[in-house]
Amino acid sequence: MRKSQLLMFVGSLLLLSLFVFPLWNITLEAPQYPEAIGMDIYINKFVDKNPNDIKNINIMNHYVGMEDIPEQIPEFEIFPSVVIGMAAIGAIFGFIGKKKLFVAWFTVMIILGSIGMYDFYMWEYEYGHNLKETAAIKFTDEDGEPMSYQPPLIGSKMILNFKAISMPRLGAYLMFVGMSMTLAAFVIEKKEDSKET
């Protein structure tokens, strides 16, 4: 197996780390919480950062009219199959060893990743803007409009007295490394082809 094939094979299989490590994390920091509360987001579940964090977030959100963080969302049914499928296709492409297949796989991963990020943004938007009229506490912004509580897609943002932090986690970094390896495989193959001509 050539170096490029090995890179493609291993890089694509790194996607499977998403079943073990979280993809993303949202953390809330506030003076009343000496230890920040938050949740890790996997491709198939939400998990407390600390015991009962999601329960405590739901209790806080209830007062301002936000929906509870659900145990299941439709994406949790779709993402695992997509990850397994792309890992298997990438491994097969690694064995075949053609640079066009390497770049095709990388391109599809970029498209799927962009769709995933857009979907995550829309989920955050709905979560932070779709408030119940029966909320016990209603805050307004400087213009007198009902306040939204959308966490940032990436980075940090102040929401009332909470600092909301949204950042990728180990699963996302390993996925990025895997994609970089497949791109490197394409570059190596391209250089090898240019030497032969």
C-alpha cells in the first residue's frame, strides 16, 4: 500500500472516533455557578458535562420560555449512518488508490460538514428564538423587542448574566485531522503523477 493510500485509509477511518468522542460542547458560565454547566454534543446524543447539567439548563430555560433540550433529535438517527458510510467509502477509496476518488471524498465531506454546521446553527436559532408566550420571565432588548437566547455557533457570547461558550471538541478535531490526511493523500498522488510525466 502506497503512502497516499495509507493516509486515505487511516484518515477516513478517523471519522469513527465521532462515536467515542464529543463533536461539540456548549458551556454556560455565570457568577451563581462556581463550576460552569454545559453539555457535550455527540453525533447521537447530548451528554451532561457534569452530573445533572442538562436538567439544570432546562430548569433555567423554562423560566424564559425556552424548550427543553430533547433527549433525541432527528439528526441523531441520520448522523451515525452518514459517518459509517463515509468512513467505509473512504477506506475503499484508499484501497483503490486513485487521486480523483481522494478529492471526491474530501469534497463530499466538506459539503456534508457545511450542511451539518448550518443545521446546528438553525437548531440553535430555533432553540433561542422560539419562546413560549407563557414564560414566567420576559426580557427585552434595547429596542423593547423580546430577547433571544441563541448561543453562538462558535466562540462566546453574553446572554443576560451568562457567558455562553460553543466550541468544537476532540471528535471534531480528529475528523479535521482525518480530512487533512485525505487531502494530503491527494497532493502526494498528484506529485507522483507529475514525476511520471
